[in-house]
Amino acid sequence: MATQALLDVRRLTKAFGGLTVLREVSFKVRPGRATAVVGPNGAGKSTLLHCVVGSAEADSGAVLFDGVVLRESSAVVRAAVAAVLDDFDFFPDLSVAEHLGLYAHAHGTDEPDEVVAEVLDDLGLEAVADQLPATLSSGQRRRLALASCFVRPRRLLVLDEPEQRLDVAGREWLAERLLAEKAAGVAVLLATHDAALLEAVADDRVDVGA
Ligand SMILES: Nc1ncnc2c1ncn2[C@@H]1O[C@H](COP(=O)(O)OP(=O)(O)OP(=O)(O)O)[C@@H](O)[C@H]1O
């Protein structure tokens, strides 16, 4: 029997003025599986991810998380859903390591200092651990945003074009990391334009704007 879906998206429809961007989009994501949202620029991928995590409201349809209507403010959802959408906002006066420590502590990670050290190493951020966000390169800022997902407990990862601004090694790391997340039972929903990442990681695809 197939594992029960963690995320169940049902007939989501969303329009901006006269432009219908999402038309009855339905899909499920199960633990240990990855669904990739694909489509050309402007097709509605980011809109779909925002509607899924609750930061935008669909005109109709439903999003169920673990069988319950997903609400962004729910403690269960906040504890389980790690998302990187858009450009991430950082506290200007907290260093890279302090940001990650804050996330880890706030989400109740076991042994937070060890986990932060591992993720800094994993993402090649050790050398900039004491720097403030404004002093990071754009790729390092992207790595920090992604790192924030991996220092906290998670059951569902939602990532909008996570490959953006990553170098070749960073993209290879990302594919391996997402495979490891799946192996650990995490459900992954990502929008991507990266054919190699899609091939390596995605079990299912949702085409928008087709
Ligand atoms: N707040 C908004 N108000 C009006 N139109 C919007 C708004 N947000 C998105 N749109 C429009 O909805 C469409 C889908 O945008 P969206 O950002 O979801 O596309 P995307 O598939 O993520 O594109 P890309 O590949 O370029 O990131 C676009 O035509 C965009 O202009």
C-alpha cells in the first residue's frame, strides 16, 4: 500500500485580476518522495508554492497537511514545514552562525550547536560563520537561506528554485542533500528550472502553465 500523502493539494485555482495563473492544480507529496513543479517563467510555480505554504491565498481549492487543512500559523505546520521562497530576509546584526543557531534553538533541534556546526561545514559556510549577512556574496546568502532548513526538524521541504545562484559544486551538493532528505523520510516540493536536479531528485512532476 502506498504511504499516505503528507501534502495533499486539491484543485487549487488562483487568478491575479483577469489572469488565471493556477487552474485546478492537484497533486500529492508522500514522505520520502519529491515532487518538482515545472513550467516556463511566469507560469505560476512560485504562486503555487506560496499558496501551498499559506503565504498566499488561493481563490479556491484546498491544501491538506497530514490530513488537516494547512494553516501557516499552526504550530504543527510551523514545526514541520521548512521553506525557502523568494529572497530570504536576514537580521542585519546577526552573524551566519548566529542565524542558524537562532533557527535551531527556536525549533527545538536536539544538540543545536553540533547541528549548526555540521551544516556550516556541509554548506561551505564555515569561513564566513562570523560575518554579517550584508557582507556575504549572493551565493553565500543563498547557501545561508538553504542552511536554515537543515538546522531544524522538518517533515516537508518547500523550495523555490533552490539551485539559484549556486555554483557547480553547490548544485551537486543540493542534489545529494535532497536525496538524503528523501532517504530520511522528508517530503520535498520544489520548483526548478534545473534539468539535472529534476532528473536526480524528482519522483513526480507538476506542470504549470502548460
Ligand atoms: N502579486 C501579484 N500580482 C499580480 N500578478 C502576479 C502577482 N504575483 C505573480 N503574478 C503573476 O502571476 C504569474 C505567475 O508568476 P509566478 O511568480 O508564480 O511565476 P513562476 O512560474 O514562478 O515564474 P519564474 O520561473 O519566472 O520564477 C506571472 O504572470 C506574474 O506576473
